[in-house]
Amino acid sequence: MPDTSQLLLFMAAGWLLNLTPGPDVLCIVSHSLRSGARAGIVAGLGVTAGCFVHIFAAALGVGALIAASATAFMLLKWVGAAYLFYVGAKLLLSRGGSSPLGAAVATGAVPQAPADLWRVFRDGFFTNALNPKVALFFLAFVPQFIAPGTTHTTWVFLALGVLFNVNAIPVNVGWALVAAWTARRAAVVQRSLAVLDRVAGALFIAFGLKLALSSRP
């Protein structure tokens, strides 16, 4: 395992990377704004669960296959892009009156109805698990903290991957709490919640398009 200074550097780098907005953060924030902090936290836990798929896959060599095989990368890339397109289209085509955000604007308050937490968790899980870039990230990032000549590198990789993922949980919870706090206290945000479905939908489609157009490293 890396020494203490290397572990601290690894954790700090992980926090900085998880603070960077992307599909995972968008998923957490959008659910938190629509349905409260609990839904955002559950979405974050789904993202964490999806990330574990990449950690174990990378440690077992599946990530290396994705990196080396154009066919494997293309398959997962298009599956992931299709899922992001689906989520984005569903948000864009939702009717204001039937949307949770539309209901919020109609009543002038943040929606109080509990979200389907299983669906929220699933959204977070698939948003992360179907993104091949995450697997490639672990293959590029984690080995930098494994010293040359280390024995049992697979177990060290798994330990660092789990540390990275657990380390991200406070950041994901923070995104959810900040979004929920904003939704409760910012009147401007409350009045404009009706457009969140459209904005989030457009962003998901943009992320899907970016993923679809990405090339294999």
C-alpha cells in the first residue's frame, strides 16, 4: 500500500475529481432539487454502487479489455450513450403539469411527495455503471499510486478503488444537501423549478452525445 503522504494525496485528488460537475453530479443534484435531500443522497449511493462495478471490473482485467478492444469499448460506449439519451429525452418530453417540477411551480413550493427511491438509486447506478470513461479513469489513475514491484497488485488496486469510492460519498452527500438547501431557501430557484426538467434533460443528452462522439484512448 502507498505510504501516508501518498494516501492523503490520493484522497485529496479523489475529492477534487468528484467535485467536478459531470453526469453523476447532475443526477444527484437534479433528484435533490426535485424531491429533497434524501432522494439526492440515494442517487449518490446509486452512483457509488455503479462505481464499484468499474472498480472490480478494472481489478479483474475487464477494464483493460475495454481499453484494448475497440469492440468492447464501442459496445459499452453506445449502451451508456443510449441510456443518457433516454433519461434526457424523458425529462425533455415530460409535461409541466405532470412533472414534479411543474407541480412545484403550480403550488409555489418544493414538491413534498416522496420519490421512488429505488428508481432514484437505479438512475444513479446506471448513470455511472454505463460510462466506460469511469473504467478507463480507474485504469489510468489508481496504478499511479501502486509502487513498482508491489506484490498482490490486484488486492492493492481493489483497496485503493474502494477507498476512492468511499472517499467520494461525503462529496456526493454534500452536492445533495446543497441542492436541497438551495431549493428550500432560494425563491428564484423555486419559481424557476419548472425549467429544471428541460435543462437537466438537455444536459443529459449533451453528456450522451459527448460520450457517443468520444474515441477510444
